Amino acid sequence: MARRRPMRMAYSPVTNMLRRSYVAVDQALERDIPVEEVMGEHDEKRAKALKGRRLKREEMAERRHFLQTSLGLTGAALGAALLGVPRPAFAGDVDPDVRIVVIGGGLSGLRCAHRLNELGIPSTLYEAHPSRLGGRCFSDTTFFEEGAEVEHGGSFINTEHVSMRHLVINLGFSLREINGGSFGDGEAFYHIDGAFYTNAEANDDWFDMAPKFRQALNDAHYPQTFDAHTEEGVRLDNLPMTEWLAEIGAPDRFSKLVQSDTVMEYGLDIEANHALAPLYLLAWNSRSTIEPLTGGDERFGVIGGNDQVITAMAAELPPGTIVMGKELIALSGNPDGPYTLTFQDGTTDVADILVLAQPISKLQELDIEPSLFNSFLPAHQLGIQNMLMAKNSKLHLQFNERTWINPVDVGGGQILTPNGNCYQFPLDGFQLTWDETVGEPLRHQAGIALVVRRQQGGRAPGQ
Ligand SMILES: Cc1cc2nc3c(=O)[nH]c(=O)nc-3n(C[C@H](O)[C@H](O)[C@H](O)COP(=O)(O)OP(=O)(O)OC[C@H]3O[C@@H](n4cnc5c(N)ncnc54)[C@H](O)[C@@H]3O)c2cc1C
């Protein structure tokens, strides 16, 4: 006799939230990291997996944000207040003689040192650059006229980037709506092989393709990991995206749009992208619209520039915490520490706990003693050995007017109003444009950003 599957109990939203919070607290205690970071991680994973339920998720994120700001609590304190549990880590838990070293003064390394400091735990952060912190978070508010803000690196903060949004607010900054650099009333433009491929045409093709993306997602669910994967996941992971697009019968222009989008998002050449890359970007979109091509809502930016977050965190650290111009080149020691660090300038240091917060290309260059490398988690070893560094770059231009949102005759009697986003194929020029000044006061002149390919074959480590 067939066994009936046990019914899933329905929980109220409040019960669900509490269950999530309890799980987060357990994990935070186990991993010795703040509850807010666990919850932020959960939110990000969930956002990927449940992209189709975007609106509901946004409401929840907004509600948490509202609770946080209206109660005047930090993210960790909010978790604690809801659950009646203490903060998960204390300075007193850490032996004062334990020396913690963080390598890399980008967002991740700095936040690590900053969070440790918030908990009363000292650390030393070494940054290779002689004078600039921030790495790939690099705002420019001085080059263009009227102080127009542009981001050389990371621009957009998604709604589900809860930890980042908390951090921005807690440091005293405000977010502005930038919506992926697009204007709400218009539509994205796709310029394929020198001709317009309208949004309506792309959506028609997507209507036919969406079930195939959905089926593939079902067969190769997100995420596929080194220790938890399906047979189809492995196949798609090894199949070039162009072959997969041909296999599912993607129309030529649709295929090229997806290629342009995937290259733009992941920064790897067309051939280097496997089938899982476009799949996990688009498979959650509703069947009626291929947007958002970017895989997230890219809703916010920090007013005044994202890298104020960097400057503010650095300013809160005790003097001497950050040491500039120190590039780590070699690492040795026992798997459980201590670790000996050798720097480019010939100096050395010793760490009991070490945090490597560098781009993958820089980890690949690091001379790591083999016995130490072999003690890393298999996932980390595989990642360091196999991951590729993205090569996209941005080019910013400033104009006196926003010509790119003027209505355009796309032929066949159709006049379309662009929203500022334009994807292009082939990829020998640019892949995507967006307007960096969306949401800024009108006194600013308009600026547009293009994503351009770096020369084939060369890496762009950490740039
Ligand atoms: C063009 C571009 C656009 C992007 N757009 C977005 C976006 O819209 N939204 C988004 O969320 N993300 C975006 N990102 C990604 C985001 O910027 C990065 O994920 C994030 O900034 C990475 O921070 P990190 O601290 O991990 O690394 P990094 O910012 O790379 O920081 C690493 C730091 O380590 C230092 N370092 C490297 N090697 C050594 C060494 N051996 N010794 C000492 N120091 C070392 C580097 O100098 C650097 O300061 C974009 C990135 C780029 C490049």
C-alpha cells in the first residue's frame, strides 16, 4: 500500500519568524558569529531560492528594517530583544593573548575587524594598497561636475542584502532608490546584432523558454555544491551555456541576450560560463516577464557614495588596527595555528586566528604551505583552485541631458520609451548601460555607466 506523505503543519507568520530566529541563534552560537549575520545570510539564500515570491519577501525585509529603525536597535540587539537571548559573543570569551589578523581592507575584511571591535575583540588588519581602503567598493564624488557620484566597483544594494542595509543605517548613512540605474516608466532596450529586440519580443520568447528553465532548475536545484548535487547539476555545471541554450531551443536573439546578461553579471567570457550561470539568474522570473535580468532588484545605493561605509568603519577602529601597504605573499603554519605571515616588504607576523578576505585571484597567488592548504575545507580548496576572477570594467560618462530616455523609433511603427538600461550583443563594445544618477537631485548632470569587457586573456585581480 502506498504510504501517505505526512502533512506539513502550517505555521503562522509570527511562528515562522520565531522558528527562523531560533534556528539563527543556534547557528550563530555554533559558528560564533552575530545572529544578524546568520539572518542576513538566510535572507540572501532565501532570496535566490524564492525569487518568485519577491513581493512578500520585500515586505518582510521592510518590516524588519522598520522594527530596527523605530526601536533604535542594532540588528544583533533586535534578534536578542525578540528572543530574550544575550548577544552571541563577548570580549570576555576570547583569550586576550590570542592574536587575530585580518588580511584585506575591502568591505568583508573591514567589516570583520569592525564587528570584532564592536564586541570588544582587538585585531590587526593588513591592507596591500599603500593608501586606499575599500578594494572593490570605490566611490568617486570628485571627478565629475557638480559632484555627481559614481561607483567604480559595487554599486547596487538589493532589498535582500539585509546585513549591508543594517550596516549602512547603523553607521548613520541613508539609502537612495536607484533601481538598477533605470527609470521606472520606460523599458529596457536590447540591441542584438545591430537591431532592436524589443522588450515585448524578448518576453514572448521568454514565455516559451521559462518552462525549460524551470524544468532545469527542478533537475539541478539551487545550490549545487561539491558535496550535494544531482546528476543533471553536474552535467549543466560542465556544459557551456551556449550549448545548453541551443539544447533547449532558445531563439537566436534570446540566446544572445542571455549571453550578454550572463557575461555582464558574472564577468567571465561567454565560453567560460556554464549552463548553471544563466539558469540561476533567470529561472525564478515570472513567465510573463524576463526582467529582472540581473537576478536581483538592485534597489539601493548609499547617498554620498558606498565607500563612506568603508571610511566610517575604519574611523571606528582603534588607532593601529589597520596597517596599510602590507601585501601578504606567503602563509605557513599548523592547521590549527599559529600561522606565519610573510609580506611583500620582507616582514613577518604571527596570527593565532587568521581571516583571509581577498579576491579569489589573490588567494590563488598566495604561496600557502601545502600541508596547511590541505587542511582547508574541501570546498575552500576546490574554490581556490578552480574559481575564475571576473574581468568586467565600468566606464563612466557625463552628459548634459538624458538622451537615453528619449522615445525611440524601433521600426514597424513602434515608438518605445527606454528606461536607461541597454543590453548589447556582440560583446566587443559594451554589454550594458545604466544611469548612475537615478534618484539624485536634478541639479546633477546625468551620468551613465557602461560595462565594458577587459581585453581577453588577462586577469584583473582585485580591480
Ligand atoms: C565593477 C564591479 C561592480 C560590482 N557591482 C556590484 C553591485 O552592484 N552590487 C554588489 O553587491 N556587488 C557588486 N560588486 C561586487 C562587490 O564590489 C564585491 O563583492 C565586494 O566589494 C568585495 O569585497 P571584499 O572585501 O570581499 O573584496 P575586495 O573589495 O576585493 O577587497 C579585498 C582587499 O584586499 C586587499 N588585498 C588583496 N590581496 C591582498 C594581500 N595579499 N595582502 C593584503 N591585502 C590584500 C585588496 O587591496 C583589497 O583592498 C561589483 C564589483 C565590481 C568590481
